[in-house]
Amino acid sequence: MVTEFFRQRLHGALVVLRYIGRVGSLPDFYGRDAYQSSQIDEWLEYAPIFGSGSEFEGACSFVDEYLLQNTFLVGNSLSIADVAVWVGLAGAGLRWESLRKSKKYQNLVRWFNSISAEYDAVLSEFVATYLGRRGSTKAATSKLKEPQSSSSRSTAVENGATETTGSKAFEVDLPHAEVGKVKLRFAPEPSGYLHIGHSKAALLNQYFADRYKGQVIVRFDDTNPDKESNEFVDNLLKDIETLGIKYSAVTYTSDYFPQLMEMAEKLIKEGKAYVDDTPREKMQHERMEGIESRCRSNSVEENLKLWKEMIAGSERGLMCCVRGKLDMQDPNKSLRDPVYYRCNLTPHHRIGAKYKVYPTYDFCCPFVDAVEGITHALRSSEYHDRNDQYYRIQKDMGLRKVYIYEFSRLNMVYTLLSKRKLLWFVQNGKVEGWDDPRFPTVQGIVRRGLKIEALIQFILEQGASKNLNLMEWDKLWAINKKIIDPVCPRHTAVIEEKRALLILTDGPKDPFVRILAKHKKYEGAGEKAATYLNRLWIDYADAESISVNEEVTLKDWGNAIVKEIKKDENGVVTQLEGVLHLEGNVKKTKLKLTWLPDTSELVRLTLVDFDYLITKKKLEEDEDFIDVVNPSTRTETSALGESDMRNLKRGDVIQLERKGYYRCDAPFIRPTKPIVLFAIPDGKQQTVAK
């Protein structure tokens, strides 16, 4: 329908869509007359509303009511109006899928399913052209959120994730973007490690840079020496590289301190800024009430005099700040004379004690963005109220306009993403550090066993949507399981407490060894030596579920029949006796037992499970997180493992048969020191958090 030739030359979703309508082979695809074409245009303008989180269900309700008496949106046949709305719904992913399963919008669901079934070929071609991916309508709807295979995943990452299934980023365009001319920046503050929320911003910058054949730079917003350090800079760079961000340069806001000070002085001289010594609490009150500061009418000379006091860090200067003279009566409180500069005597981690004054984020961001040639500033929607301030400051500075593109902040259940709050856990010894496996930092979740491919896929599936979503960790871990399960080696372990001995009276008294595959479906996992003996350790949970004369299957050996079960005075199973029955049918047994030989070659293990750091799914804005800190977040279980586990290296991911997935955090050193394995969630998290 649309050739690659035109795809390379047409930009903008509506432009491409109207072109498809005009050249399409379907009759009346763009309306049979001018009136219907105008109706279609109205629907094309309306369709993007499905990408708005706050208006999504209102749009569903409106279209549902309209379809009560209409089969198609315009006329009596499929048009690009139907296609546009269909894609808007399909792109909403899980949100729309949950509504499809309900009976809330029956007309809309009936229409959507009918379009999907009857016009699969048309929609498939449209999805491939308009959204940049291949597949049937089924793949674009019911499988919008299905994780990719490892082979397609690596290709997607290399190509800027343009093949990642379900990413809302495919359905949006950067305003005023030109291929080859887009320049973006990822600008973290070096006051903590990179966490999953920052990862979304970083990956979206990379995505759009790839999509528009542009570039992305990393800029450290280092304007608050009280919170920042070289440690954070180094680890942020490490995490950015872990994510695969291909940045063209690393810059620092502190590189521009001289120019920023010159700009502040220029604005003071032009009457667009002034120095204010109003106490902080009173200033906050005046801003809330729209009351002008008594310093607002200071002369330029008085302001410059106080500005010099600030630069010197004098006692008088420490009482002052520089404020922009914007509009104290504006309903948008961010425009009520924001602070541009404040004093701080703490030495800067890069440049020492050279400066006594530092710019605020609100002041330096629009300046440095413009000076560095940034074309588009990606910001989370929590900054929405400050967009007008950003543009106004750039205008007062006389700089070119940088376009802001908003995306929704990534929020996770039972998770704190505030670096200030995370720092509290570090400083109070609630965690081991910023790379603690209970932390939402990149290093923390990787240490817990998350593959970086899973994180990239998870974030890009959310895309550049503006919908405000509270995401479940289970979804991320389910993606991770699909990545690790096909390749990770299998090992056997027995919980040490209450383990029971199974004696096979006709079993081999002298041990023999067999070489087994560590993964029966993946040769690359390697092989291991398994020892067979007449004395076996089994988990107590298995021992107490076995009945006398029951036939059970010993994994990787064959069947056995339990003839006797011994218990102590408390009814605790201490020993079982049985005989081998290797000719037995393993498909007919109820219990498939994992086991270990009773030898001195077994290794000690510590299995570690983690829970969420807080016990509430979502904190309210005025709620103190300390009130919901989870008192118990780490559980250790002693176990015994097969001898081959001596070869595990730190970072190796394995599956313990019938117990789950684990990442090796501390490998074997000596027999008296256990191997430490961190449990990896599999998407079916069991938590004590309520």
C-alpha cells in the first residue's frame, strides 16, 4: 500500500495515514465524497485522545455510544477513521485488553473484534507501515505485550528497539523533528545510582535518537554540591553503558557555570531578574498567595551590589537569592518569580570551592539545552506545570526554543524511586548499598538476577506513552524468566533443615558417576557429573508426603518403591527405606523427587529471598515512607547442593530443580563458607507486603 520510498519521505502520523487513505485499494477508504472525507478528518484528529491517560476511558465511552447505531465510524465500509481509532486502542495495550474482557463497552469491543477479524490484511499492512513493525492484527492486539525471543530481542536493541512489540513510542512523533538533525540529552543528577525510572528516560532518548538518525548526549546536572559526588558520576556512567546507551559526548552543567553567571547578570541588568533576601518560608508563602516581594522593585544597581555579595559568599550574600521577574499573579505558580541562583559554600565534587553560588535546575536547564544545540528535551510529565516556565526563561534569555516532549514517569508497586528516600535506606543500614538487590537501581535489580535485555524490553514496551501507570514488578520478572529459562543450567539442592534420608536397600553401595546435561534442551549449558548411591537426601516436604508402598520417581535415575517410613517421637520423618524399581513407568508416579547422594562432596548453600522495602503498594504524596518500611525483607535458608556447583561464578544464573531461579552472588571459596544464591522472582511473586 505504501512503499519504502514514501515511508522515507513522509513524516507525521496523520500525514502518513491520509496518504494511505488516498492511495489505498479499498473503496471509499478516505470517504466517498467531500463530506465523508471531512468526517474522517474529524476522527483522525480525535484518535490521538486514546494516548491520553486521563481521557482514555472517556474516549472509549464516547465511541461506544456512537457505535450503538453504527457499524463503521464513517459510512458503510471500512475507512482510515476506523484504522486510526483501532490502532489507538490496540496501542493502549493491557489497559484496553482488560476492558475488552469486561462488558463495559460492548459496542466498542464488538466493533474492534470485527475490524480485527475481517480486515486483518489491511491492518497488518498498516501496522507494518505506520507503526514500523510486521505481523497480523492478532500480533498487534492480543500479543502487544508478549516478550520477544532472544534473537529478535538483540536485533531490536541494536536497531533502537524499532521492533520491540507494543512500544507506544511507535505511535508518537517528536514535534518539529527532522531526520538527521535531532539532538537529545539524558541529564541525570549525580546524587545517586541510576534506577529503573531513569532507565526509561535514557532508553527513550536513545530510541528517538535512533529513529531520527540523530544523537544523544549524557549531561550531568551537577548544580547541588550537597548531594553529588564522583562516586555517583562513575556509577551512572557504568549503568548508562549497561543499558547500551550510545551517547556521543559526556558534558556537565558545571562546564557552563561562567556563562550561566554571565546570563544571570545580564538578566539583572535588563530588569528580568532581581536579588531577594526574603526568608525562605515567607518567600514560599508569598509565591503561593501571589504576593510580590518587597525586593522586586530594587534598582538594578542594588541588585548588582547584592549579586556581588552572593558571588563572594559573604554573610550578606548568604541571605540572598536571585529570582526571575516573571509573573507573580500567574495561575501557574511555577511562573511566580522562580529562584535562579542561591548560595552554597559546600565544595563542588569537580571544581572544589571555586564558586559560592549555584544555579537552580529551572535556570540552567533551558540555558544549557539551548547552548548545547539540543532540539528536544524529553521530560517526565511530573514537570508539566514547569513547561511554560522553561519556555519563558528561554525567551527572556534570548535563546532559541528547545521543544519539550513529555512521557509518563515509570512508577512501580511497593517501590520508592526518590533518591532522597533511597539514600535513607543506605545511611540507616537497611540495605547493603546502592547495588542492594532490594533496590530499584539498575545495579540492584541486575544483582538480583535481572537480565538487562528484560529491563530494556520492559521499558520500551511502555514507550513514550503519557499514561500514568503503576506497573507491577511481576511483569518485568515474567519477561526475565522467558529470557533465562531456555538457557540457564539446572542443578539440585536439598533444604538442610529436616531433610530426610532415603536408603535404597538394593541400591549401589559403591558410588558410580554419570554425566548429565545441565539443560536437556540447551546443549550450551554444559554437562555435570552426578553421583549415584544407595543413601540419598531428599527434602523433608517430599518425605512427609510419601506413603508406605508408594512408587516414586527419582529424577534422572528411575522409579523406586518406598517400603518403610521411620519417625521420631514427635512424628517427624527421619528416614525412609525402599527398593529400586527402574522398570517402572515414570509417567504414572505422582511424586518426582529431586535428591542428592549422601557424600562429603556436597556443598553448603545459603538461599536468599527478598521482599519489598515498603509494605504499601503506592504511597500518597503526604505520606511518610518511614511509616510503611517493611521490617523483614531478607530471608536466608540453608541448603546442600550438588558438587558441580563448586564451579559457579559470581553472576551465574541457574535453576534449582523444583525450587526456582537463582543468581550466584558469592561463589564457592572453601567448604566451610556457603555459596550464596539470590532467588530470582519468576513473575509470580509471593510477598508478605500488604
